[in-house]
Amino acid sequence: MIDKTHIRLFGIDAPEMDQPYGKKAKWAMVSLTKGRTVTANLLPESSYDRVVAHCVLDDGTDLSAEIVKQGLALDWSKFSGGAYSEFETQNARKKLWRVAAKHRGKLPPGV
């Protein structure tokens, strides 16, 4: 969230707060951004009533790539074109099975 606006990071999908690793993903993002300037380059689409943005830190660090590298989110190639797939950790899809199942159409969004 930036200035009370809920922002969905471009090209990735992380677990919801009530899912396994959801809180860990949240706190990893807090750790990455605390005390830093985040630039949100807004995209024209929205997702689940949230603005979608490509977000970078003041040093150019791509937040989507960083959270995927930590194994706490998955590349969502449907939206990213595979931009973050190379950063996925070896067991990320197994660990984040609910997110992966949603990508395969096996779980409805928000479940």
C-alpha cells in the first residue's frame, strides 16, 4: 500500500495473508521497503480492485523480482510474459502450492 492505495505488484502472485507464507511475504516486503523510496509505475489494468504497478526502489531494485527471488511469490506468466520465471527458487511452486494451483486454474481466485 502506498498512501492508502492498495497496489498489486506487476507480473507476480504471492500468497494471501491467510494462506501459508502470506505473512512471511508481507514482512519480507516490509523489510525490503522500510525507510526506502518506492516508485510505483502504474499500469492501465487493475486486478482484484487494486492498482497494478511495476514498483522499484530508489536504487532500481525491482520489488517483483526480489520477492520472487526470496521464494515468497511466483512469476505469473499470464501477466508478466515470463519476466520473473528465471528468479523462482527451486521449490517455490511446491511451497506455494495454493498460488501455483490458482495459476493452473485448479483454484478460483481468492480461495
